[in-house]
Amino acid sequence: MDKRYFSDKVVKWYEENKRDLPWRQTKDPYKVWLSEIILQQTRVIQGLPYYLRFTEKFPTVHALAAAAEQDVLRLWQGLGYYTRARNLHKCAQEVVNTFGGHFPDNFEDLKKLRGIGDYTAAAIASFSFREPVAVVDGNVFRVLARVFGIEKEINSPEGKKIFTQLANELISKKHPDVFNQAIMEFGALFCTPKNPDCPACIFRTSCFAAQHGLQAQLPVKAKAKAARKRYFYYVVMQKGKSLLMKKREAKDIWHGLFDFYLIEKTKAVKTEKLLAELSASGVATLDASEADTSTVYKHVLSHQIIFARFIVVAASASQAVAGEPGLKFYSLKKIADLPKPVLISRFLADRQLL
């Protein structure tokens, strides 16, 4: 297919079908960057409210840089991948402290900032500064794989190189911002992962996948490793309207968020056995008949599956746990403001504590 033909067609489609999204109404690199970080691993319908809340609370990169990390994590709560939020905060501080609050105006320098890779750097460079560098996300992979018949795995180094090279050959040098938005939007709204409307497609007569019935097979993605299973047992110490919580400091999931006293096991165990261990270790003295144990909460992360149970304990039953480093009692009102994993919020909501 002629590259100019492809570019012109997808841009024309975009101009007639694009969604009215707030980050498309600005060239401000701060807001473009913010939207791209939020939308990584997140659908637009889910990410939009977060973008609006962030821009309201932190209207400038200076405001975000000056915020407390806990406030940033609390506002981010529910989006997952909390490393993104911490990098967002640190990047804002870097932009303010090193560049005087001005984002670099080119792809190569943008990549040097904390948490900004090729995709985000290309988005900022093209949308804010009109640098002709292609944005290659999941939507772009899918459109190019199907239209041009590329069977190389999109999550392989060689595959990424092939797709990026083609995207950069296709991009409009005059309006790179519009082209990048167009091809991503086409993938998001029309050339969808499942059930694309091929008979109505603007590329129906030239699309490789449509001609060969390969829509379901393209793009090709190498299989990911099986998710790791983890078994969490939370001991929830309750004193009146306060709960014992701690900030997670280990280099693990949910770093910087708050949860309860945690016992992790390599496999599921019976409540009676766990309570016996708690008594033997001096954490709490309970028997199975006194335990208020939740059902299993299943929480799926990108490469992990967590199976969690919550054991609610009166504070008077605790022995050594209150002396554990970092643990302290927080009122329910304070807990509502703490950044917490979604798993913890689900439990608190189910118990009508939040």
C-alpha cells in the first residue's frame, strides 16, 4: 500500500470521527504528558476522571512537583501500577528543578526524564512540539499488523523495531500530531481487538488481514509467563473506630501504600492453622470460633494473582503486633484519606468502614 495513501485516509477518518477529549484541546506539554502517563495500561473511559482530578488539583507541573508523594498516590488510587505515580511525581520535580518548569522540546531529551520512554516521549514531542516522530502503542501495533500484514511478535525487540520504523515512514512530516492521534484513534474505535467492522473499513480493499481472514491472528504477541500466585492473610486489629495499619516500604507491589499486618503464605492455609501460628508467635491469641474471617478476595495484577483473607481482631487480643515497626492506629476518617491498594479499599467498603 502506498504510504501517503494510508496516512491521508487515516487522517481524514480521524477528522470525521475523533472523540472530543480534553488533552486534545491543548499543546501544553505538562497536560499532554499527564494524560499519556495516566492512559498507559488504562482505557480512556477509566483514565479521563483521573486526568480531570489531577489537572484540577495540580494545574501546573510546579503544583505537582510541590505536592507530597502521599497526596499523589491517594489521587492515583485505583489506577494500579503505582510506580507510574511515583515516577510522575519525581519527573515533575526534575522538570521544575532542572529545567525551570519547562519540558524539553524534543524526543531524545524527553526520553532522559524519569518514567518517560519512547512512547511517551514521542507523544509529547509530536503533540506539543510537532516533531515528526511516531507514537507506537497497542492500537498502532494492531492497525499496522493487520493493514500491512506484519506477523512479527509485537512484544519482541525485533518486532518493535519493525513497527516503529514503518510508523515513522508513514507519519506526516507536516502534521505529525494529527497523524499520531489519527492512527491511535482508528485502532481504539474501529480496528478493535475483537470484531472489527471490516466491511465498513476505509482500508477494506487493501488490508492484508481482511483479505486473508487473519483479523483474529494479527497482531502476533509472544505468550507471557504464567502469573505468580500469592496468598495474603491480613490481621485487621480494630480498636473502636480505629484500625492498625502500616505503610508498605519493601520493594514490592504497592510500595508507599497503606495496608494491615500481613502474613504471606506460599499456598492457601486453613484459618485454624493460621490462628495457631499467630498465637504461637505472640501476635494474637484467638481460636477459630472467635475469628471474624472474610471470604477469599481475588485480586489480579499484571503478573500476579493475589488470594487474600482478612481476619478481624479486637485490639485487646493483640500482643506483639502493635509493637511492629510502622504500625499505628488510624481513625476511619484518616484511613479514607490514606493511599491504599484497591484490595484494601474493597474490604473496607464491604465492611462498611469507608
